[in-house]
Amino acid sequence: MKKDIPEKLEPSLVEEAYGRIHEVIIKTSLRLNKTLSARFGATIYLKREDLQPVRSYKVRGAYNRISLLTPQERKKGVVCASAGNHAQGVAFSCAKLGIKGYIYMPKNTPRQKVNRVQALGEKWITLTLVGDNFDEAYKNARAFCDKSRKTFIHPFDDLQVIAGQGTIGIEILDQLGRSPDYVLVPIGGGGLISGLGSYLKFKDERIQVVGVEPVGAPSMAESLKAGKVVTLPKVDTFVDGVAVKTVGVHTFAIAKHIIDTMLLVPEGKVCQEMISLYQNDGLVTEPAGALSVAGLEQMKDKIKGKVVVCIVSGGNNDISRYTEVIERSLVYQGLKHYFVIEFSQRPGALRTYLNDVLGPTDDITFFEYVKKNNREHGPALVGIELAQKRDFEPLLKRMDKVGLTYELLKNDSPVFRFLM
């Protein structure tokens, strides 16, 4: 690690940041969640950063950093790259402070986030969609920034951005009136956990800081394992708010000293918790926003009887994504399966399947078949939803009993990925 990269964040930076931003942001609620508390035998609070004006915590760091610009820097304007939420924080800050902003986002950013950036920034921002992920958008933004000599507002790898995110810790301790035993924090580039974790550890080193990443984007976990910042060859962009190939140099230097536990959560589990939060509590979270709650299952033995805070980091979810969210949740729970089945082309073959193979609560949700007149058998693509996970093995046994030739599609199958 380079000597000029600090390995700790001074708490004074966080307190000074709060002095700058507290009149602009919302002091978001810290709500006891009775459903989760009963489920895990703990006292579980949700820190509702989805209630910010930009529906995520990112406004804290963005506003703090931009408010520190010199008059000359303000005149030139700022540049940022973002998967969505940081862009909204920058757009909001630019409009509030009257500063021109140039924002770069991946082309696959959910439309809801793109529309929100434009609405928040109004006449003060210029938005460019480029690349297939954050890292590609970042490269383009940096190239433009270097050429135009404007100020780059990094989404996470900047001490003042980190300090801004750390202000959540001030609110948690004030609202709770005591130290939590555990704090679960989603990780993308590491800005939130390095700022929040640093402040909480400074106030009480007994607080356990738990980092949560999706299985498909474990950039901090891999960096901690290697003892240095590593770049992932690819990431799953479903949990788009944390789909980062490379964590920050500053964030890693700080986070490696304050993270007590790292969790990797399957994307399907995230979807399951998104649905649960909506059905039980009316919370509309984005995938990254539900990530910390999705990590509770892996901590269930440690958190019993403890006070736990989960950071609900954002609520910028496009409602059109819920079809995929539900599908991924069902697959993760073992309630949805896809098969390629060779059906005899004799009349009544499908009826045999319906009568002799499907259980009373099994449901065909997808069926694609094209009859070939010159063949004895023809493949059909079939999706089956089960009422309970335990119904799966009996289904396979009945398929074997009637002599069907079939293939269960695995998660890494191209056809399975096409369907998802």
C-alpha cells in the first residue's frame, strides 16, 4: 500500500461533513422491524436510506464533496460515473448548488434511475449513457474529465465522499441511544462501509461491522483474501448498485481494518428478501438496498439476542424488474425448474404427462414446443413451479417412472440464462 494512502478515516472528517449536509439531507428513520426480529430472535433495525431525496445514501457523500469545491472549480463543473445512485446524488447536489455536472452511466442502467437523474439535475446536468457496466462508464467519464479539466466526483474512492457516507453512523448512534452489536452494510466500491464502519468503530470498537456482497460481484471479499485491491474479470450486474469490478484504493485501505465479517449472498436470496420486505413491510427496495437484510440468514446463529442494524441503502427499483425478481426468487428457493423433455409425438403424450407426472399442486408456467412430423420424439422446453421444495424429488421419480427422457437445465446453461 502506498504511503500516501491513509489507512484510517479521522472521525472529525465525518463530523465536519455532517455539519455541511445535515440541512440538505433527511435524517432517515431507524425502524425496528418486528418481522425480522421475530424471525431471527434478535432486535433488528432498518436504517432507511431509501427515504433520502434521491432514495439512497449516496447524496451524503456527493453533496459533502461538491460543497467543498473552490469558486474556480465550481465554475468549471464536475464529472461523475455511476451505476445510478451516485449519479442522483451528484445531480441533486449540482441543482442545489448551481453547478454544472456531466454524468456518465452504463447503458443498461434501469430506466427509472436514468429518469430520476434527469429530473433531479434539471438544467444543471448533461447525461451520457455509455458502456455495459460501471467500470466502462467510469473510463469514459475519466477521459472526458481529464480532457476538460473539470473536477471528478468519485462515487466511493474519495475521503470526503467516504466521510459523507460515514454520517449515517452519527445518526444511528443518536437514534439508537446505544451501540448496536452488529451493523450489516452492503458493499460496492466500499465507500459506505469504510466511512460508516470507521466512525462506529471509533465510537465503540466492540461493534461488529459486517460487509455484504452479492455472489456475482465479490470485489471486496476477493481483495481482502488477496491482501490487495484486485480487479474481477467480470461481475453479475443484477445487483446493479454494487456491481463493481474494483473497490477503491482508499476504501480498501480503510475497510480492511474495520470489517469483522464478510458475507457473500446469492442474487436469488436478494430477490427473496426484496419480495419479503415488500409483502411484509411495504418497502420497495432495489437489489442493493435489500442486500444487508439478505445477509441476516448467514448470521442467524451469531445475532440471536443481539441488537442489529441493517442499512437499507436504496430504493431506486424499476417496477418492471419485479418479474425477474420473482423468477430469481422462485429458482433460488427451489420452487421453479426448467426442463428440456423429449415427448413422443403420438397423440395423448402430453395428457399422459399431465395426468401421470404432475403432482396436484405442480404448475406448468412455461411450455414451448414445435411439432416435427418426420420424428418420433420432439423436445419441449417446460417450466414447472412447485408449491414446496420437497415436491421436486417426487416429480423426478414420476418422470423416470413413465420413461421420459429429459434434461434439467442448470443455472450455467445458456438456455437457462436466456429464460432468466
